[in-house]
Amino acid sequence: MAALRVYIVMRVMLMIPMVLILLTIVFFTLRILPGDPVRAMYGAKIPPEVAEELLTEWGLNKPWHVQYIDYLSGLLRGDFGISYRTKRPVLVEIFTYFPATLELSIFSMIIAIVFGIPLGVYAAHKRGEPSDCLCRILAISIYAMPIFWLGLMLQLMVIILDIPIPTGSRISPLKEPTHITGLYVLDSLLTGNVDSLVDALSHLFLPSITLGLVLSGVITRMTRSNMLDTLRTDYVTAARARGIAEWRVLIKYAFRNAILPVVTMTGLLFALLLAGAVLTENTFNWPGLGTYLVTCIANRDYPAIQGVITFYALIVGFVSLIVDIVNALLDPRIKY
Amino acid sequence: MKVKSERPMKQFKGAILQSISRLDFLSSIKGRAEWYMMVIGMSILVLFLGIAVFAPYISPHDPNAMVDKPFLPPNSKHIMGTNQLGQDVFSRFVWGSRTSLLIAGLSTIIAFVIGVPLGLLSGFVGGKLDRVLSMIMDAIYAFPGLILAIAVATMLGPGILNVAVSLAVVYAPTYFRVIRNQTLSVREQLYVEAAKALGADKMTIMSYYIFPNVIPSVVVISSLCIADAILTAAGLSFIGVGISPEIPDWGYDVSNGQRFLTYRAWWIITFPGLGILFTVIGFSLLGESLDEILNPKLRER
């Protein structure tokens, strides 16, 4: 156990350069790339005096190394800048939108796992047969679907068939549960508010199916190829030779080892989830971080855009840390 | 003594031809599932490429002109109907294929030009350079592609080239990683050592001995990356940081049509979406089948 603790400390230390690189990439992308952000936002026709004023206001006319230090030291103090549009701290804004994204992500992930893993196991089991081919074509087609288009098609279906499922927003007016965590499903469960719970779940239905389906395509492919690898190992052959029922071999023997690499891939899947959430949220008018980002872009709110992208960079660093630690816990072969 | 061909271009061409001739075994997989996947993928791509190339002859109307009443459902005059501005949806669909493939192709070329030489250099030289480059590329790779592309595209402003650049930033690390890892294994090969022993300089080894041997893996990667790039580009247009509205584009058209869902104007968003879907399926099928064919570990299965 001591070794594990050392590993975790080491891994946390290693996270520092990674986050620093991520933040540097964000910084250079948003500052240095086109020359100057103000003209990138408002076009070249902006009067020079106005441009100068905005540059001064956003601290962008200092030498770039000073800006870089300002940016990093600001982050250390938890200062993500002040939104130009709402005049509120960007971090406060982010935290009002983030629970919605988190809730959508959790439900989508559940749907993706529930659909994706059994389909992958089934495809591997039927390898080379027509049903395997069908599963793979399905996985490719789902992955090839533009996520926003899938969402709109589902909305269209609901509208044409007159199914009473909400196609936008997070909750009906006046049905919001008491704010505890910001996750409406959890909050309404905690307060025992059945009315809110049903309403929140019905709003979650279409967006999480959309995002979940797209992710399930990836999970199916990963599970299938990992299952194929484990099904070829000697211990599976041995189990089969002993006459153990095929489904038992699949689930009890092969699946357990096949699922480990899938956990490793969760980091990549998470990047896909975050990117997918941006599109899904905008399709369903879901008040999450992705919708906030697009609103900021539409309103040319430079400090807020920078804050949100920075926040995403921090999430990415944090998730890769968690994935590595979970892996070390799950797989005793990982050296630390 | 320096080993360098008197006609380097000829030797270079020879190396490329040699790596293409490795695709010989294509005939050996005829009739297998991968073969059908490849044939279907190729057919879809040829179809869309044809539409894109011959767009001016295929499209019946100017994609940006008001040609009829708005919101006409598909009919004999407009097989895909008209949109809210009375533009012919089919003409926009045809021209949209051009935009989509152009962006995908451009971004692939840029990502290739950035990723491949850096990957070769990093893998071959190793040491500190390799560590620093790998760390930067890994960080970009870990970042959600669409969000990074949004950031770059917002800063660069609208335009086909700008969108292509923002996609290239996202996909260059993929090329880098594949090429670097391949280089690491190829540089240990005997023929590389032989070239070194003969006194070939580093540039010669990299371009004549290593490059031709790592390039086949790029075929698979680029096919899968293009598929992804088309989706990301569509996402950028949907969000409104893509190309300017006067250029017909599938992603933009879907985004435009979503306001009219409640009027049940399904044709405005369905057709451009199908365009994206099928092009991406085409590239994915091609990439997947090539992957299974070129990857010997999978071939055993």
C-alpha cells in the first residue's frame, strides 16, 4: 500500500508539467496566434482607439511574457478573469453551468456503457458471422453520425410523432429542486421531490440518448477488439476445454480481463465526451458549459472564452490523473 | 564516403512505388469482409468526390440564389426542397460536398506536413528533443479535439483555410505519434545500421531509409483522421465558428435548419446531415478495412 501511495504522489507531481503544458497551449492559442485577440474578435475595422482601450482593459498590451505570468498567477489565485458581458467572475459563471454538463455526461456515459459493452461482447462472440458484421457496421455508422444532427433527428421524430418528451432546456419552469449540488436529478432525490425528478429525467432523456449513442459506438469497438484479444489467450482455451459453458467463459473469464484496457481508454473517451457535450448541449439548448462557451463566442466575450477553455484544460489534466490512479488500483501489475 | 544517389528524386520515387506495391496482397483478401468494407467505402468516396468535382454541372441552381418560394418540401422541381431563403437544398448539398472535402483534404495535408517530419525527427534523434516534442504533442492529443479547434478557429476567424488550420492543429499530434513510434522500431532495423555503417548522413537515412518504411501506416491514420476531421469541421460550422455563410456547407445548413424543426421542415436539415454521415462512413470503412489488412496482428484472426 505504501508503494501505491508513492505512485499516487509521483503521478500528482507528474501532472504539474502536463497541466502547465496544457495551459501554455491555451495561452498561446488565445493570445499569440492571430496577432491580437481584439481584432480577431471584432474584425480589422474596429477603430484603433477602441481596440487600444480593450487591449488595456483585458491586459493584452503588456509584453507577452508578462501576460503569461499574469495568466498563470491569476489561475493560482483562482482568478479566471471577469466576463466582459456580465461583469461577473468567469469562475463563478463556470460553476453555475458546470453541474448541467456533469449531469448530462454521467447519464450519457451510463447509456453508452449499457449499450456499448454488451454489443461489443456479442460482436466478439459472433466474430466473422453476419451479426458481427452488422454490429460493426452499426458501430461505424453511429460513430459517423454528426452528434448535433442525430440530436436534431431525434427531436424531429419526437415532434412528428407528437411524443410528449421535452426537446430543450433542463427542467420546466418552477420545477427546479432546491439547490444542493446543482445536479437536478440528485437534488430532487435528496429532497424527495418526485415531481422535479420526473421532470428532470424527461428533460435528460433525449440529450443523454444522443450523446450516449455516439459514445457507445466507440465503446463497442474497443470492447470487441479487447475481447478478441483475450478470447485468443490460453487460459480461455483451457476454460473451454474444461467444458465450461460458453457464456460463462465470455463473462467470467474473458470479459474481466478485456475490460481493463477499456478503463485505460476512458481518458480518451472523456475527451470525446466533453467535445460531444458541447454539441449536444447546443442542440438541446442545455444550459451547460458548452452552451456557455458558444454564447461567449457569439458575444465576443474574450475573457470568458479564455476562462472556459482553461477550465477544460484543467479538467483534462485532472481526469488523466484519476484514470491513471484507478488503473493502478485495478491492475496490480502496473509498476509503481 | 557519402552514400547518396546521383539521382535522389528517382530513388525517392522508387521508394514510394515500393511501398505502394506492398498493397499487392489486396488481391488475396478478395471476398473477405474487409474487402467488402473497402469496396463500399471506396464507392461512397468516389461518388462524393465525383459530386464535388462536377458540382457546377450537377447542381441545377445557384446555391446562394433565391430560386423559388421558401419552405417547399421535396418535389419534382426541387428534389430536396427549398430552405427558408428559397434556396435549392439539392444545389447546396452538391456544393457542400466540395466545401467538406476541400477542408478535409487541406487539413490533412497541413497536419501531415507538421506531424510527419516532426515525428520522424523526434523518433530518430531521440533524447531531449523527443521528450519535449512528445510531451507537447501528448498534451494536445489529450485535449478534446473539437474544443481546441473551436479555440483556434475563434481566434483565426472564418474562412476555409482557417478552419483547415484549426483542424490540422488537432490532428497533427496523431500523425506525430504514429510516425514517431514507427520510426523508433524502424531505426533499429539492420538496413538502417548498414546505411549508417556506409557513412550515410542523417538526412539521407531519414528520407531514404526510414520515411518510405513508416509511410504505409500513415495511409490508415489519414483515412481515419479525415473521417474525424469532417465531423469536427461540421461541428465548428454548427456552432458558428466555421466558414463564412455565403459558402454552402453541410454543417452550417444543418445549424440553420434547426430553427425550423417545429415547422416540420425536415428536408432542410436531413439532407446535409446525410451528406456528412455518408462521407464519414466512407472514410471510416476505408480506414478500418485498410487497418485490418495492413495490421499483421489482426490478419491472423
